[in-house]
Amino acid sequence: MTRRLLLLLLPVGFIGIALFLYQGLGRNPSDRDSALMAREFPAFEASTLRDANRQVDQTLLTGEVTLVNVWGEWCPACKQEMPQLLELADRGIRMVGINYRDTREKGLEFLSEFGDPFEINIFDPEGDLGFELGVYGAPETFLVDADGVIRYHHKGYVSPEDVREHILPEVEKWR
Amino acid sequence: MALVRTLSVLLLLMFSGGAIAGGIEVREFDDPVMEKRYRDLTASMRCPLCENQAIDDSDAPISADMRERVYQLLQDGQSDIEIVDHMVQRFGDYILYNPRLENRTYLLWGLPIGLVLVGVIVVVLMVRARRNASAKALTAEERARLDALINRERSS
């Protein structure tokens, strides 16, 4: 009796492990949460894209729910997602940009060509702030709540569906 | 002459090394221990962008930044554990080729050991069951039937 039970246990165990591993196969390895989720936005000090003399720090991101978008002139997907970001700004969501690994000249050129949904742009030419945020490519978008805590992270291009299905609900949730 | 030969060999080695390294910078270390730690650390971290390349083998910009940070932290006198923590805090457990042993990873590390143990138990049970079966003595009736079968075989 115990032997029959044991023999039954083997295929059941095998199928269980196989299913567990199989569902891992279908997952997208680049689709993973930011390590900064539920943590405070990292401390930083940087100038703004438009004004080299103006210094900003992490207090910029407290007081109101803010979407922080990491972008660069060199990044094609950043151009494609601009209409979505402009729409989000139109809806009254506070947007702050991080101009990542770029030059002032090219960054400003980008904004005049594709529009500027951002209240302010943090200038991050060496990617120092990006490193603190665990950014490894652009675009990336972070939702920061009124206390300056990171609540949501979107890696890569923001499509109109992403806005409807993920970003707007998240903004509402943390407001 | 021997000196010239040695020098030219050295030069060749230098250039071939440069060609193999590609876009990856060469760092100088005064301390061989530090150099070994740098190599081990950068070989143990996965590039977040390129999915299966270690940061010591990847020319993605983020890998260069991470190598630079590892180098800086080593110079600052941080321990290997502190450096790994520094990176994981920013880029997540994903970058570790060897996940750390913690609540979340007990299953990951324990499963192979558990499966081997189950296998050993199954084999032991099967061997014992088989040994018991063969050791079982025949009844008188079975013995008679066996003799009859053997005799029939012989006489035919």
C-alpha cells in the first residue's frame, strides 16, 4: 500500500515541478520590479536641464503624487511615448523628467521638437541619479507618492494602453 | 637579441589582450588581492540590460557604470558583502548569478537537495522490497510445482 502511494507520488511530484518550471519559461526576464519599490526616492543633488545654476534635490518629489520619467534625446522609444506623457500632463498629473546621459543642447532640442510635459527636468548627464534609481536603459517611469516613496515602476515604452490600464489607476490609487 | 624578442612578445600580448577585451576598459591594480576581488565581483554580477552576460563581459553602458562603481567601492575599502548589497539595493537580486540564501530562496537552494534525498529513499525502499521478496521461502506446494517443471524440461 505504501509502495503504491510512493509510486503515485513520483509522477505527481514530477508533474508539479515540471509545471512550476514551465511557467517560469514563459516569463519575460526584463519584466521585473524595480528594487526601489516602496522605498524612498534616493537622495540626489543636480542642476536642471534649462538652468545650470538652479540646484534641485529629492525634496522636489514630495508634496504631490509625481510621475518621474527617465528620458534622453538618443532614445527612440522616448520620442514615441511623448504623446502619452503629454496626455498625462494634460490630465493634471505632475510630471518631472530626468534627462539621462544627454547634453543640455540635445535635451532642449528634443523638448522643443516633441513637446514638454515636464514641470521640471533634472539634468543627469553621467547617469548618476539613474544609477541610484537602478535605471539601465531609457525610458523608465516611476510613480512617486506625496511622501516621496516610489510606488510604481514602468520599464520601457509607455503605450496608450499602459496609460489606461496601469498608470492612471496607479496614480488614482496613491493620490 | 633575447631582450628584443621578449619585448616584442610582450608587445604582441598587450595588443592581443586589448583586442579580446573589446570595449571593456583595463584597470590597473597595485594590490593583487584587490584585483582578484574586482575580477570575482564583476564576474558574479549579471548585466541588468543584456540578460546573460556578466558585467565584466558586457560593453553595455550600464555594465561600465557598475564596474566603475565596484572599483570605487573597493578603493573606498568596502567589503565584498557591502559592495554586493550596494548593487542589489539598486538593481535587485536579478543581478546575482548566485542568489543569496534567504527566506525567499530556501526552496530554490533546497529543492535539489530535497529531490536527491527523495531519490535515495525510493532506491533504498525498492532494494529492500526486492531483497525481501527473493528471500521469501517457497511453500511445499510451490517447491513440488517447481520440481515438476524442471523435470519436465529435462525429460523433453
